Amino acid sequence: MEKSSNPISRFLKKYGSHAFHLWCEEYAGWLTRNLPSLEGMAVRYALYRLLFKRLPSFPLIYPGVYFTHTYGISAGKRFSVNTGALLDGRGGITIGDGVMIGPFAVIVSSEHDLSRSEMPMTTMDHVLSPVTIGDDVWIGAHAVILKGVSIGRGAVVAAGAVVSSDVEPWTVVAGTPAKTIQKRISAKEVSE
């Protein structure tokens, strides 16, 4: 059976149950995205506390951050995301406590279906696969986290890294594709 080539009907079929949510996040996000200072952060917190799947405490959401499909985003305590970052939660994004996301980082939990070469790319649906980010993780500026990735507790993703596979706890990854460049060692481990 041929998939509909009408993008609006395909979108409504796949995301229709979230249509009102997506409409609200798009317009409310547009109105609040660039509000400055602590007042802007407070307004964004009030908005995203309603729209996120989970947002238990006041986050630091800097001006210019773009969230989409927020019904799939769950964030822990002490969450910080810097200017220009993009998070697309359509496949699910779970963020632990104490996570920092740098400027212009991108986290996506889906990609276009590439399996059928006989169909135009514009008619293919998304393949959803959740992203999990453990506690105490730092994601550097311009890093890209792709669908289906798990990042372990205490990991660091270097600026500009492209993460396409899981990251072990307490490691630093860098590069394209991201590879482990060092292990993080605590002062306690060094003294032993």
C-alpha cells in the first residue's frame, strides 16, 4: 500500500493526538523563546513545566533555545540548556539530574526512514528511537546527539562531537563520529 504523499495528512495521522500540544508549544515557544534575563527564564519554566512530560524544578533555559515535540521530553533537576540549542522529543528524550547542554547543541530522537529507495524521501515517515542522558552530563557547544543514543552518568560530550552510539559513564567523547578520548577520574580515585 502506497503511503500518502500529502505531508499534512501524513503528519496528522502520525501526530494527530499531539496536534493541539504542538500548536501550543509552537506559538507559546515563539512568544517566550527570546525573552531576556531571569524573567525570561521564569516564563519559559512556567511554559515548559506545562508542556514537558516531566520538569520537576526550575531549569536554566537561556534565550533562543528551541524545543519541539515537548510531550516526549523528560528533564531532571538542575537542568541547564544554553542559547540556540535544539531538542526534538518526538521519539522521547530523558534527561537526568544536573545535565548541562551547551550553546547550539542538537538532540534528536528520530530520523527519516531510509529503507525504501523507490519512494521519494519527502514521503517517508520518521523512525523514532529515544535518547537517554544520565545524571551529571555535560554536552558541549554544537554537539549533535542522534536518535537511540544513551549517554552514561558523568560523561562529557566535547564541543562539536557527533554522537551516534552509546557513551559509557564517566568518559569524555569527541570527534565525528564521537570516540572516547579519556576517562574521568575523581580525586578520590587518584589518591587510592
